[in-house]
Amino acid sequence: MATLEDKILGEKLQYYCSSSSEDEGQDSADSEDEQKSQKPCDATASRSEQLPECAKWDGTSSNTGPKGVLGDWQRFKQIEAEKKVEQEKERIELLKKLSLTCRSALDEEKDNLEETDPELADLMNDEFLLNYQKQKMMEMLTRAEKLRFGRLFNLVTADQFLEAIDNEHESVTIVIHIYEPDIEGCETMNGCLLSLAIEYPSVKFCKIQGSAAGLSRHFKKEGVPALLVYKNKQVIGNFVRVTDHLGVDFYSSDVEHFLIEHGMISDRNCIPSIVSTKRNADSDSD
């Protein structure tokens, strides 16, 4: 009868080598029988020597047991991790290339300028330009501080009227209100200019009665309230009978918007940050 080992190896029954005590009791003279009985054993030994060795695992497995499945899963995770590492390396290399190639024309121009004219390149430096801008702005602010008015000037004679225009700095804007006490809207305009003189201290606001300025009776009756705006001794604005535009009942904000719309004064809300910063610093120090 074939054993379990014979079934697994797939050996034939005639190759079976018996190890029973009957072989030991045979006569030593039957050498041929012993040689014949040894041949199947030799065949079995030679066949066992010719069995192929187990090949190394190539990433796939036909073994569906727990160990085989676990090995496949570990290899799969290893390959997946290696792919992620390679993809990250490619992404970093691509970002490096993009950071080197995505340069603006201004950057290239700066590089060319540094090669051709290093001194000019230093002058065109952003930090240098910013410092220069701050310096010029501070000079302007210092000069403007000397030209602060902050009140409504009352001109009594025609000579004062001319001196207020001719003797002032060329950068100063002068707003003169020509009024008459008995004309509607004139007192309201004086009150509005008094408020605007505080809000716009760099603008010189004045008022003069029409009769003191030597104006005609017709103008004093039909032309007031009138606003005359001067700069550098030249008339830049001439607004007669302003009540036709503002009405009889108006406020300082209405007069402010009227002058801004006609380009006579600058909007105080449109102030550069460097100016507002300095003014805030000055107010804090006070």
C-alpha cells in the first residue's frame, strides 16, 4: 500500500523501497535481488535531487493562505509608499523650475540694469525710492506747517484785499467771500467758511464787504454772495451769486463739496498715508 509521502511526491508504487525485516532476513548470496531492490531507492533519490528549488518571490503569490495574503499586502503598501516619495520628489523639482522661470519683466530689467549700471540700479532700489519719497514729503509738510491759517480773515479795505493776494506764498489757495449784510445767504456763507477754515488750515479763507472792496451797486445787489479763489496771484475760480447753486439754506459740507467739485480745494479725505501718519504722531505728542 502507498504511503502519504508517496501520494504527495507522486511516486509510482514500483519505486517503493521497503524497510521491513523481511529484507534483513534474505540470504547474502542473492546479490542480484539486493541490487534489484536497491535500484528503486536510487531512482527515488535521484528524483528527489532533481526537484526544483523554491524560486524567490516576485511580488505575486499563488498562496492564498494567511501568510501569503499578508506578504502581498505588505509589498503593496511598500510599493505605494515608494510611489508617494517619487511623486513628492517630482513635485518639488517642478516647483523649483517654476520658481526660477516665473520672473517678471521688471525683475529681468533690474538684473540687466545691475549688470550695465550698478549705480543707477542702487538709485532705482525700492527702499531708496521710498526713503526719497518720505524725505520730500516731510519737506513739503514742514513748509506747509509754516503756512497754516485755521481762521477766517476779515478784510476791511481794498488794500488789505490786494495784500492778502499779492503777499501770500504761491502754493497757498486763497478763498475770498464778498458779501453784504442785508443780502440773503451771506451770513450763512460766513459761518460755513469759518468752519471750513478750521478743517482746511492750509487754505486761506477771507471775507470782505462789497462796499469796502469798491464794487458797484449792481454787483452788491445781484452778485453776492460771491466766492473768488486765487492762487499764485491769479484767479482760478470766480463764482457769483453762489445761492443759485446751493440755495438759501445750506451747510459747510455743501460749500466744501462745491469747492471740491470745481477743483478749488483738495478733498481732505484723500490724504497720503505718510501725511496722516505724521499728523497722528503730532497730535499724540501734543
